[in-house]
Amino acid sequence: MPQSFRPGQWALITGASSGFGRDFATLLAEQRVNLILTARRTEVMEADAKSLMQEHGIQVHVLPADLSRSEAREDLFRAITALGAQVDILINNAGFGVFGPYAETEWSRLDQMLQLDIVALSHLSSLVLPGMRARSEGYILQVASVGAYQATPGYAAYSAAKAYVLLMGEALNRELKGTGVRVTVLSPGVTATEFLQVSGQQPTLYQKLFMMKSRPVARLGLQALLRGKMSVVPGILNNVMVQLLRLTPRFLQANIAGLLMRNRS
Ligand SMILES: NC(=O)c1ccc[n+]([C@@H]2O[C@H](COP(=O)([O-])OP(=O)(O)OC[C@H]3O[C@@H](n4cnc5c(N)ncnc54)[C@H](OP(=O)(O)O)[C@@H]3O)[C@@H](O)[C@H]2O)c1
């Protein structure tokens, strides 16, 4: 079992302008993996690309894209091919949540979230898998959430989208067993990134107490991917919570998740 990725391999990291995406970029650069960084905001990615190239002697390309659009995903892959690169490692990380009562949320925002969190992740997997199968080697990390493990009032569509990511990724892991292609689902709990700011939620007491740093979470995801693990939940408390959920009736799961997400002021 490899302990690290091979220097010179290429990784495509989505959501590379912030949060986990930037940590995935640094951690892979430390293993001398070449990078393709994508997200919509270019400034941070350009600055990171410059310093990672200087520090690690790797190649880094920044290809901005709004991944919620199907044509943008096709264009991204044409651009990667034009660079003479191939995707050996796909970090399917770009995503966001929308917090608030579903009935009061604008459809356009939910639509964009579902396009990104579900459709883009599935489309990108579909675009890289034929090449990975042909080479009998490849790695895909699907970033889900602990929210995937139970219905979550306040994040109804987001937690359901992440349940899709979890189940799809775990099934792919099994489908691809023995092919040399590894698929792992990383399900973080609340982590210090721009996530809550984007979702529009004030951190609750539970979230403040459980908040993890993003670099160790990203590292754990990459280690699990190298090992070909089906799924990984970072942090002891998150793991305990996921295990306890298995023993809890479904109606209670949703009630508890709703209480934990409720802001008290
Ligand atoms: N932090 C947490 O508590 C937490 C917990 C569980 C799961 N997650 C998951 O972790 C993943 C990474 O999120 P994060 O926590 O690192 O949050 P973040 O700091 O907000 O990063 C999200 C990334 O997604 C990119 N993105 C958003 N919309 C996009 C679009 N339309 N096209 C392309 N890229 C887009 C953003 O870049 P641009 O805005 O520049 O496009 C940004 O780079 C997400 O899938 C999230 O659901 C996070």
C-alpha cells in the first residue's frame, strides 16, 4: 500500500480558492504532486500556485470555472487535455450549504447548490473514470459531510445532497474494487473554513465546541484515499456521533440534528 502519492502525478482540486481546497493543495504539493486548481475566484489560487511552485518545484495550473455549469466542466476538461495533463487524483471538494427553512429559500440558490454538490461531483467523476480505468490507477476523494448521516432540519437539501455523495462514493469504492482505482468519501464535521459564512448560519454552541481545523481533516482524507478506505469521518466526537446515530430511531435523529443546528440568541 503506497504511503504517499507519486511525485509527478497530477491532481485536480475543486474548490481550491478556500478552506479544505487550499489545504489539499498544500498537502499534495508537499508530496510533489502537480496541481490543477479550480474554483471561481482566481486571486488566492494564483498566489497559492506561485508559492507552491517555488517551494516544491512542481507544476501548478489555475483554471477558473463555475462548476455548477455543465459547459464549464466540459471546458475545464478540454483545457486540462490541452495542457498535456491527465487527472490521476480528483479531489471532488467544491461545495456549499444553504442554511434556513427550505420553504423560505430561493430556488435559484438551492438549484446552484444541487448542481454543484451533486451534479458537478458526479460529472467530474464520470469524466475522469474512463482514463483511470484504462491506466488501472486513479484516486477520487468525494467530500461529503457528517450531515449526510441524518436528515438535518435547516440544512434539508444540503444534508440530502451530501447523503447522495456518501452513498454514491461508497458504492463506487466497491464497484471499482480490484481495478486500481480508489474512491473514498470524506465526511467532515463542522470545520473552520468559509462554510458557515457562505451557508448563512451563525455558529451554534455545538458547532463552536466541535469545530475542527481544516488541515488535519484534509490530511486524514488523503491518507484514507491512499489506503483505499471506503469512508472516513474525521475527529473522535464526530465518529462517536455517527456511531450513536446507527442506534437512534430515524425520527429522533432528525429532531436531534434540528436542535443542534438551532441558534439561540
Ligand atoms: N467546513 C465545514 O464545516 C464542512 C463540513 C462538512 C463538509 N464540508 C464540505 O467541504 C467542502 C469544502 O468546503 P469548505 O468547508 O472548504 O468551504 P469554503 O471555504 O466555503 O470552500 C468552498 C469552495 O468551493 C468553491 N465553490 C463554491 N461554489 C463554486 C462554484 N459554483 N464553482 C466552483 N467552485 C465553487 C469555492 O470557491 P469560489 O467561491 O472561489 O468559487 C471554495 O473554494 C464542501 O463540499 C463542503 O460541503 C464542509
